[in-house]
Amino acid sequence: MPFDLSGPLAVFLAVAWAVYVALLAIWVLLQKRAPEATLSWILTLAFLPYIGFVIFYFFGPKRLHKQRLRRLSDHLANHVSADLEALKQRTRNLPVHLRQMARLGVAATGILPCTAQSATLLRSGAATFDAIMADVAAAERHIHLEYYIFEPDHTGTRLRDLLIEKARQGVEVRLLVDALGSKRLRNAFVQPLIEAGGHFARFHDAELGRRWRPVINYRTHRKLVICDGVVGFTGGVNITDEEDLRLTPDGYHDVHVRLQGNPAFWMQFVFLQDWAYANNLPMAQCVPDLARYLLVSEAGPHEVQIFTSGPDNPNEPIHRAYIEAINQAERRVLLTTPYFVPSEAAMMALTNAALRGVDVQVLVPRESDSKLVTLAARSYFEELSEAGVTVWEYKARMLHSKTLVVDDSLGFIGTANFDQRSFRLNFEVGVAYYGAEFTADLAEQFAVDLREARKVPQRRQLRFHSRIAEATARLFSPML
């Protein structure tokens, strides 16, 4: 017998739906996210009665409260006072906008600019792995690693076995991986490391019985290696054979950076917070005797600053830094990103720069590993081109590099994509370089990458179904 959807039942269903939408809307509004993201969630979930509640609970944007070591930050600031004094002496002649960028970083993250003894651009996954293995093998006191993806393949096994060897030598080893990104890293794979004396933790374990939320969002997308507190690595390269052309001929094209000196000091600061949070323990209990890890190096010739961002910091520091850097550009902006789903403010910064005569070039993969993200990115091409931005698609293989060059004296490299997930939902880390040397290396790499890219025509000839697909994908931009 069919249901009668008239009379009292219809009234009841209408009232229940209205109450559901009202409660869900209040819940989403109280997150105080970007208006377009808030509206997208409300409209989407309004048409998924009750199921939408479950979706938003597990996947929706919510603020996190993670242990932030303010007192440790103050201690570090005093600890590196000599390095800061050397930095001040050299940066007095820097352009005003670079000094402002450094102040923005301090205010948004609590991390001070510092000097590095060396800054080396590693131009491939193979070069990155060789450098990491060499520094891990040379470590004498401790090795800290944090990764979004750590695969139990040839590369992952090689690094794990080296970590086991170092742990048996008495070196402290801590490995932190994202539970979702490294979901194939089973207990059996890490057990030999633990038995050798190493320490292992998963960030935001996705098993529902252990942590109800978050599951999909709020991942640690960071890639960090710190050896003895004096050498640090970060960038786009995960621990996987897909990043090494020696093992995977059509593997990802990616870059990384090796820093020696006090940037590693601040990377340590970032790792220790994440380690304590992942273990759900006070820092004093999780990492006894912090002073052993906070080693200060002599001042070096490179001026850098570590930037971090995540859902526990409403300042969105990396998002702000990118926008500020682009807004201050006078001559050129060279952006490389595997996922291009910009916020309205970031899109405005790029087009404004181009409209005022800055040479703005954006390099993205022809096909990313997400069809939806590829379509969403392409939906912005016309707007960029009309403003004078030159868009390139890297065609050799999957492009995974994340870099930004502004003029000749400001370069960024790190883990953050130019998308709203990196800007607002994931835990990210990056390096701002204030000066010409390393910035020139990034610019040179951009030029090399263009040899394997095609310029996107200003007027693309698309079939109707392609235009619809891109426009539809763009609707999901606030949630990608």
C-alpha cells in the first residue's frame, strides 16, 4: 500500500526537514568559515536529510584545538637571540615588503625568521631520497620524521630498515605518519622498528572505534625530516616509489629542500607539537628533556622562515603569506602547484598582479591524480587568461612540486598546494626564503619544467559537456 504523503504525514515531514536544516545551518554557521564554503555545505546537506548530519560530522569543517607550545616558542626565541641579531644586521637593507612578510610570519605562527648555513634545492624524488638516507645514516643523537604518505614499498622499506639500524645503535628514532595517507602502513611493517627501540605514532587514526572524528579532513600533510636538530628536510616528496624515476619511470615530478642550521631548530618545534598531539600526551611526558633536541647552530648566510598552518590556527598563515607575497610582486610571480583550487582572495591576488603588469605564470599538471580537482582547476583558466596570467600544463607526468617565486628575492617551497584544503583543512609546513640565491634556484627549476609543458591558449575550444563538467566541479571548490 503506497504511503499517503498528504495530510498530517506531509506536515510532519516538512516540519522535520525544516528543523533538520535549521539545526544543521546553525552548526555550520558557528564554524565561521568562508561564506562560499558555508553556503555550499548548507545547500548540499539540505538535500540530504539526516544523512547529511553524518556526512558533516565526519567530513565537515570544524575547528581543532591542538597543543600549541607558546612557552616553548618564547624559550626558543631567547635561545636563538644571537642568530636573530646576526639576521637583523643583514636584513636592514632588505625591501620593506620582505621585512613585513617576516613580521606576518611571526604574528601568525610564533616562528621567528632565522639563518641557515646551507639551503639546497633537491630537484627530484631520487635526489631527495639519497640526501635523506645520507643524513639519516650520519645522525648520532636523534631522527624525527613526519609524513603524509609513507608506503611499505621498496623506498619505504629501505628507509625503515635504515631507521631500525640507527635505533639499534642507540639513536632516538620517532616516526609520525598520517593514518589516512599512510593507511597501507600496517603494524607488521613498523613492529621491527618498535622492537629495535624506535617510536611510532599515527596522526588522527581513522579507525572509528579509536577516534570518532575527524576522518577525512585535518590530515597532517607535512613532510619533515630532522636529523640531530641541525639538518631539516621539507617539500612535496612523500616516501613512495612513485616519487623515484629509478623505480617508477612515469613517477611524480617533485622537489624538496635540505636546510642546515637553525631552520631545523624550528622544524623540531613543529614536529614536537605534532608528536605530542598524535600521542595525546603532555609534552613533558611525551618527550622528556626537551633541551636535548633544541640545538642552536651558528648563523649562516641564508635568511629563511618556517611557516606552518592547520585547522588549529585560524590565521591561515600560509594562505596569508602567499597572498601577501603575490600582492607585493613588482616584476614576476612563478607558481607551481599540483592542485589549483584557489580561494577568492588568492585568485584576486593573482589576477590583480597580472592586471598591474606583473608577469604571472602558473604551472599545473595536465592531468592530476584527481579528475574532479583537474576539472575544477581548469574552470579558472579563462579568468586567469583574461587578466593576463600565463597558464601552463605540465605534460610529462604528474607534477607534484609546490613552489612560489616572487621577483628575485622571495621564494617559497613546502607541502601546501594552492588550494583551499591546504590553506584551511590540512596541517602544512613551508619555507620562505628571503634572498636571491635559493630563489634563483627555484626560478631556474620553473624554467626547466616549462620545457615539458604546453601553454594553455587564451581561448580554449571546449565542447558543451566539457564546459558543464568544469563548471560543476568548480561548485565543489570550497570542499575540495
